[in-house]
Amino acid sequence: MYGPTLATLTRTRICPNCDGFATATITCGPRHDDGTRLVLHVDCRTCHGTGTVPMRPRLTTADVEVVA
């Protein structure tokens, strides 16, 4: 297939809240007898675990939408 695909037309940027590191792993509590710990996986609230957010359209002084 030639030409732009949907993936290349979609404009995204790195999430400003998590800098692209969308999921954090947090260990909590003491170690168990076998050496493991309880692990929590927490997703970024802004990007919902994707690491990217869609670009917002910019408006010029004439209120014309510009895609940048």
C-alpha cells in the first residue's frame, strides 16, 4: 500500500504528565518468605497508560484552526 496510512496521519505527542513512562510499578510491604513483594501497577491518569496524548488544535488570531 502506498501513501500515508492512518497511523502517520494521527498526530500525537508525549504525555506532559508522565513524559511517556505511562505505567509505574510500585513495590510495597515487607518481603514474603520466598523473597517476593506485593507489586502495584499504576497507570498515568492523563494518558490512561498509553504514554501519548492527542495534539490540541491551535487557533490563530483570526480563530482559524491550524494543525501543527
